[in-house]
Amino acid sequence: MIPEFAANLLSFLPEWMQAVVYYGVIAVMLFISVILLMAFLTLAERRVIGSIQARIGPNRVGPFGILQPFADVLKLLVKEIVIPEKSNKFLFILAPLLALIPALCTWAVMPLWPGFTVADINAGLLYILALTSAGVYGVILAGWATNSKYAFLGAMRAAAQMVAYEIAMGFALVGVVMAAGSLNLGEIIEAQRGGFFSFYVWWLLPLFVVYFISGLAETNRAPFDVVEGESEIVAGFHVEYSGMAFAVFFVAEYVNMILISALTSVFFFGGWLSPFEGWTFMPAFLQAPHFLWFFAKISFFLFCFLWFRATFPRYRYDQIMRLGWKIFIPVTLVWIFVEAILVYYKIGPWAA
């Protein structure tokens, strides 16, 4: 059902078309918001890492460098897209889109503020798992379609790494589903009502650690960026891409960072819920659930992405695979078993 004010504005249209127009406008606004957030995230990354490394970072284009992301986009737009002669040209162009589109589509089921989701479906968690898993196809196709051994090697390494950590992330979310008793993201958030100590992060701390670190590996971010290790395999699976074709992979990486931060907030930190709910000595505004809490939590986890990149050295590939297969998967399985015992004996937030 669309809101009453939207129905009044679109009353000249048939009822089915009102819903199409309303949700279409919302989807476009959400798409633009995510892309703008991604653009300014690139600026924030360069400024934050510059500060950590005692240097300035971009500060020339616009006041305080805030127009730098738009200058980068303009530069990439005017660059030529070089398509290798012996590549599969259709798949070469399709691969970046397969990497980006699933990351954008997952926002359709994201609860942005109380009572608002573009598509409030009961199997929202399964929808997200399906789409985030589909992103690996874009990486594999990019490496294969270029007909380059270096790109293909990078694609195989990326696929192996993403599959390993996808399993750990899936098991971590099994624990969230057991705690909330629902696959609907809005209901998962509502199940964490009660303030800071009602968030799932306390009872599912090992699963939270596994999920967030696996998110780092899924997005190929440092210290898990051996897929793009310039000193080893010449920038990995997108070595043959240039101009806007390369930029789409670049955008997909940062959109996935925002997505992992948002999902971590929803699953373990209550999404748009206030951590001060029920704290009577706090102002009512700080106790109320709203979008600003969701945005603040996303911003914190994005800062962690940038912080880790400036702090940790790149791992060897065998270390990354050992962490995913031999540590994270056993940890999640053990904690799911522990949680099953807690749920059976009604210990913890699911006592009711």
C-alpha cells in the first residue's frame, strides 16, 4: 500500500500505476542516495587514511576537496574504454554490471526507518543472500572474458576467496535467524528492541566478528585484497578494464562496503533502533528510533573499513583461505550449537 499523500498526488492515474510510479520514484531516489554516499565515501577514505598517515589528502577541488569525487568521475568518463581484440566483447561489458547491479538491488528489502521498506518481503534475508552471492559471477566473467591469463588468475583467486567467506557469512546469519525467529529484516530489527544491551551483538558476538571480517574479505578490501595485489598479479581480474568500465567495478566495491555496513547494523546492532531506548534520563529524541541512528551505525562500520586498510598489512593467500575454511566456519558452527542450547533452555533475549 502506498501512503495516502502519494495516492492523492497520483489520483489521476489508475491504482496499479500509482504503485508503479511511487515505488519507481523511491527506487530512483534510493539509487541516487547510495551512489552519492559511495562517491563521498571515496573522499572520506582518502582523507581518513591521509590523516592516519600524517598527510593531507585531497583538498584542491572545491571547498575542503568535497568536489574531488565528481572530478574523478569526469576524468573516468572522458577516458577511452579499451576492449581487447581477442576478448568476448559482450561478456566483457556485461561483467561490471553483474558486479554492481546485485549490490544495488539488495537495498530493495533494507528497512531504512521505522515502517519503511521498498519491498517488505518475509524472505528478505534469503533475497539478500541470493543477490550477494551472485556478485561473484561478475568477477569470474571479467577475468575469463578478457582472454588474459593475469586477469583469469585474479578471477579464480577472487572466486575461491569469496566462496570461502560466503559460507561463513551464511552460517553467521543462521544464528541471527534463530534469535529473531524470522527472515524479515524489519522483524529482525524489532526483535532487538530494548536499548543497547538488547542488541544481538552481545549474545552473538563471535558471529558478529565472523560476519564483519568476512564482509571485509567479500569486498576484497585490505587486508584481504590479494585478489587485486598489484605487486603479485597486476591489479587482478580487472587489469584489462579502463575508463568507466573500470569505474563500475570501483563503484561496486564501495557499494558493497556500504551494504555490508548496513547489514551488520541490521543484524547485530538494531538497525534504526536507538541504543538509548528506555533510558529515561536521555532526551526523547535520542530514545526514539529513526533513520539517523541507522546512518550513524553505517558510518561507524564504514570508518572501520577505512581504519583497517590503513592499519593491517596484506595477508598471504594461504593465510586468508586458512582463516575462512579452518577458523571461521568451525567457529560459526560451534556458536550455532551453543545458541541452540540457549534457545532450547530459554536463556537470553529469546527467553519469551
